[in-house]
Amino acid sequence: MKTDFILHVDKDLLKKAKDYARDHHTTLPKLIEDFLKDITKPGEEITPLVKSLSGIVKLGKMGNLDKDYADYLMGKYQ
């Protein structure tokens, strides 16, 4: 069941929000409803995509992320 509510927002913020909604091909009420759904759902599950990406870059003992990532890219594109 849907219901109406009143939200008082700064005029400039409202314009920016409407522009954002338009740029993302949605409406402001839908954007707000989706946001409220996201922040009220219990716990965050790891999506299959994120699970599949886990472990792609292996860190060395020192955990030098920049060097390890550069080495990974060098191996991938050679």
C-alpha cells in the first residue's frame, strides 16, 4: 500500500535532485523510494559479481598493493 508524505527540502537541493533523477531516467519519488528500500533492508549480501572478483589480486607478504596490482596488469597484458 502506498501513501503520501510531505518533505521539506532546500529549493536548490530539490532542483539538483530533480536534475539527478531526470539524468538517471527516473522520477524523484521513485529515487527516494528506492533509497529508502536500500537503507532499510536487513544486512548486506555479497553479490555474485563481487564474489567472483574476490581474490583476483594476490597481495604479497608486505601487502604492497600498488606493486602487486602493477605486476598483475603486466602479467595480464603481456
